[in-house]
Amino acid sequence: MWDLGLGSRDCVTCISCGSRVSRSSAREYDKQGNRWNRRKKSFEHLCKPCYREIDHHSRERLEQLLVAVEQSSGSTNAEFIRRYYQLVSEFENQSVQFDDR
């Protein structure tokens, strides 16, 4: 019949709910929060309903914070959460600096 160009390369998986949708029906997600800087990046995708549900506030330095927490905490979720809150508090008081990578 009609070839709508919806082959496997034109479909993406939503990182939130796992739905497979056409690329044109999805929104790009950049974990660094700057989807306009496209050099040497690959993007993950969200379906439109999941995209509407996410917090669209700035995620400045969030990835660096999560990496720092992961490297300095133990293996349990409780240790990760404790260390996350500790670093966020320190960051808000400007006593912690994260590398810009």
C-alpha cells in the first residue's frame, strides 16, 4: 500500500514508558538539558504524553551531580539518596563545585 517511512530506523522507544512511536511523534531528550547543541550527541526520546509530564525546569549541572553522587555513595538506594541530599545542600550553599564536562 503506502510507504509512510515508518521503518524501524524511523521509530524510537520512549525512555519513560517504553512505547514505540514514530520519530516525528516523539520529543528528543538530552540529559544535559541542551538539545540545541547537537554536535557529537545521540538523543534519547520521549513520547508526547510523557514529554508533557516531565519537569521542564533547568537541569543545569544535574548530570554532574548524579555522577558525583554515584561515585561517592555506597551501593544501596538509601546511601545514594542520603549522599544526593547532602551534595544538593552543599551545592545550594555554593560549597561544592562540579566539573563542567
